[in-house]
Amino acid sequence: MAMDTCPKCGSTNIDHGVIVSAGKISYRSSKQRLPFVNPNTITYACLNCGYTETYVDLKYRDKVKRM
């Protein structure tokens, strides 16, 4: 899944990255160095209005289905 256009404001100024948490939750762009190699989610963020959508990675979903 991917978000090319913001469903809230219609902007195409979209970034993607991950949500990280170590006591507080924050967004980290994929343009920045990530603190870990294999996140199990991807988050799309509208750089115009701040709207975000988070999806579980397809490989991780398949792994959970096999459990």
C-alpha cells in the first residue's frame, strides 16, 4: 500500500518513514537514518497538513498469518 495523495487535504507532498517509540512516539522520515534495520510498519505523512497513515509491512503480515 502507498499513499500518493493526502486524503485529508489533497496534497501530493507525501513522505514515508516509520513510527518509532522509546518512551515517546515520534515519526522518523526514511530520509533520516533509522535506528533499526527492519521496521514492521511503514508510515506515510503529508508534509502539508500532517495527516499520517500507517500500514503493517506485507512480509510481517505474512509472518503473522503463519503463526
